[in-house]
Amino acid sequence: MESSSPAIRVQDLCFSWPSGVQVLKSCSLDVPKGEFWMLLGTNGSGKSTLLRLLAGLLKSHSGEIHTQGRVGFVFQNPDHQLVMPTVGADVAFGLVEDQLPWIEVKQRVEDALAAVKLLELQRRPIYALSGGQKQRIAIAGALARHCEILLLDEPTALLDPDSQNDLVIEVQRLVKTRGITALWVTHRLDELDYSDGAFLLENGVVVGQGNPEPLKQRLMKKGLTSSPL
């Protein structure tokens, strides 16, 4: 890992649901700036909960979270976050709170759509998009807001195999060309081939991290290849 301050730092994070079920137990991890890391673990290990805590959608009971830069969140199902009728309007919607001049909003929308290679769809109705295109629009919304950190919660789970591959390659390209940091929750081990590193969660604790290949082999030995983790 880099010696400079990480883009994401989690220290001794704990979280329990109101029912009393503890999800995260003194969870700690660092994600280096400008890198593409993935988060692995079986169902119930705390992956999605951790991502929501990082995004501020949930509040931890104890521990610390430090993020350097604005954070963008991409849901598993893009229909849960695309709210406007057209592509351009949806990307612009996230800029409302920034109260920017119209010309800057227009430029940011166009730049973000160009970054995800969908500029020609600016006037396309959201309902007419494929699942993969919708996920790219969700990412474009974060880019338009100048987010420096992307959190992606199993973004390929509802996509066909070709779209799954296209999306992970696209995020890898954005990380490398724009200097953003990405943390991607996945249950597909082949996606690890595109990452700079990975974390393995078990029962709310990070039990492995770093080079994704040993973690991939570890999970394959358990019989967890392409099945949900």
C-alpha cells in the first residue's frame, strides 16, 4: 500500500441492527488513493452494510471512518437511484444542491456522460436504457458531482455476462484515467482480475487483504467460484 494517507480509512468499526444482530465487529481497512479495490465475503459477512456506512447511509455505533474527497454510491439496482425521466436530467439532478450556474451544470453533465461513453444518449428516456447503461448513468452522476471515491454495491449482479464484463472494465478505466478511488462489492471471482487489491470479510471482520489472487484461490478452495458470496 502507499505510504500517503488512504482515500478510505476504517478503524475498529462496529455496527448492529436494532434487533441486536451484530454485523461489523472492530472492522478496519485502508483503501489507497487512485486504486480499484474489491470487497468479498459470504452472504451476511457485512459487505453491503460496510459500504452503506462509508456512504453515510447508515451510522456506526463505534469506530471511525475517514474519506478523502466526495463520495458517490452506486446501488446494485440502478432503478433505486435514477429518478429523472431522461439521462441528462438524471445526471444533472445530483448537482442541484451545489447551486451551480446553468452553463457549468451543462458542461459537467456532458463531461460525465462522455467519460462513461454515453454522451449520445443524453436525451434518451431512462426507461429505454439497458441495465448496463443505467449503471453507467449512475456512475456518471457521481462523476458530474466530482466525486473522488466511488462505492459500488454488487453493480453487476443484475446484468447479463457481457454487460458485467463491460462495466468492470469501464470502472477500472475510470480509476486509472481520472485518478478516482473505487471500492466494489462483488460475488464474482472473475471480477477480481481487474482490481488492484481486495478485502475478505468474515463475520464482520477483515480476515484477508491485499493481492486479490491468494484471496481468489482461498475462496475457490471453499467451492465459491461464480456462486454468490
